[in-house]
Amino acid sequence: MNEIKQIESMKLEKENLTTQLSDLNKELELQTQVTDDLELKRRKFIETLESEEAALRDKMQSIKTMAEQWTIPTVAKEQAVKKVKEEKASDNEETAEIKKEKKPATEPPKPKPTVSESISNTETLFAKIPGRPSLNDKIEAKSDIVETGTPIGDIAKAIRLNDRLLFIKEIFEGDDEMFQQTVEKLNGMDNFNQAVAHIKQVAPHWEPNSETSKLFLAIVRRRYL
């Protein structure tokens, strides 16, 4: 009887041991799996790190190569520019020396004659020509022609250059701008009376009975025929 009990006890103990061994095997398998997972992750991490490191090395090498390629022409360009500047400076110094040696003494430029002076010089020159009609004779002849002339659309176009200079000098006191503005106003007026009134307003010192004024008024009158 005791032997049977001992055998049953031994069976139970064996079953317990077998269960414990099975549990230990399962735990060991689980730990092995975790270890394998960790090892796999570690290897992947190392591979990624090595790949990124290699890519970084390649990028740094590429940048270094580009920098070397850029530095060489830049240095050469700077040297070339420096050489050109030095040569230009030397040429400028030589040119300045030559100009300094050859530059003749020059007189100060003469002032440009005014419109009034030009008219006076022209009149003086014409007066010296023997047998040439005087300015008054020419004005009287022109006045006769103008009085019987045809209507005009633009006063400025009907005035000759010499007459223009004469009008500017004697009627508008040498003011070319005033002459132009007055003619533009006269072109837009309705009748001759308005024109005469405007001339008196802009040129209060003019002499309406002078030969020059008569010639000017004769031309203006044709605008309102």
C-alpha cells in the first residue's frame, strides 16, 4: 500500500516537474524571441546609421569638390582683374603725363551771343554792304506785300527767320519764350482787335507805329482774313 502511494506521489511530482519544465521552455522561447527582435532592431539601426553616414560623407565630398572648382577660377579671375586694373592705372598715368606735356594754353570760352546781339551783328554786317537796301526799306517793302497777302492758319509759319529775330528784339525785348507764347495765343483768338489788345498786354513797351511793329501786325492781320 505504501509503495502504491509512493509511486503515485512520484507521478505527481514528475507531472509537476514536467509542467515547470514546459513553463521554463515557453519563457525561454519568449525571451529568445525578444532577444531576436532586439538584435534585429539593433542591426537595422546600425545599417541605417551607416547608410546615413555614407550619404553624409558623399555630400561633404561633393561640396568640397565644388568649392575647389569654384576657388580656382575665382582666384584666377581676381588676379586677372587686379592685373587689368594695374595696367589701366599705369596707362592713365602715362596718358595724364602726355596730356600735361602737350596741353596748350587755352583761352576761356567766349560767351554765346544773345538773340538781340545776333540781330545787331546781322544788321551791322548788312549795313556795311554797299548798295544794299536798308532794314527800313526792306520792312516797308514786306509790309506792302503782307497787307495784300492771303489768309494764314498759323502766324508762326508765316514769319521768316530774320523777321522772327527782329520781332523778338524790338517788340518782345529779346524774350524768345514770350514771343512763342504770344503767337500761340494769337492763333487761338477770334479777331484782330483781340490780338492787338493781347500784344499790348504782354509787350507794354512796344511802339505800334514803328516799321517792325507794322510788319508784325500785318502778318497777324492775315490770320483773321
